Amino acid sequence: ALDGDYTRALGNLGLLRDLQGRKEEAKILYSKVLTYDPENWEVRNNLGVLEYELKGSTLEALQQLKRAELSNDNGVIRRNIALLSDVQSGGL
């Protein structure tokens, strides 16, 4: 297993690339983190939102977000699930 500091650094780099608009790089980094730490709800949440931004796929995004919710049920994830559920149903 990789050191927790390393996976946190990869996740932070993924977030940085995401914020820089380098979405494909961010996706690769997020996916790499989840390979080593599949229960990382923060990275899985970020990947879910990114999936929607990249592909407009609410299905893939919601799958990631619901899996993140299993690891850590919190307001951020619930809000993202609610927003994407509204989009999926045509509400937004």
C-alpha cells in the first residue's frame, strides 16, 4: 500500500489540475488515488463532479457520488447528489 501522504498529495495535485481547467489530467490523478485508496470520499466526490463536467453524464457522476456517500455521508456529497439528481430528472 502507498503511504497516506502520497495519496493525499496526488489528490491535492488532482484538485489543483481540476481548478486550473486541466480536467483530463485531474481525472487521471483522481483515478490513481482511488486505485490505492478506494474509500477516499473526497477524491471520489471530486471525480463524480468532474465526470459530469467532462461528459455531461449524470449516471457516471451519480455512481461516483453515491459510492463516496457510502464512505462518508456528509452534506457536500448529499448536495451534489441532489443537484445531479435534479439535472437527471430535468429539474435544472
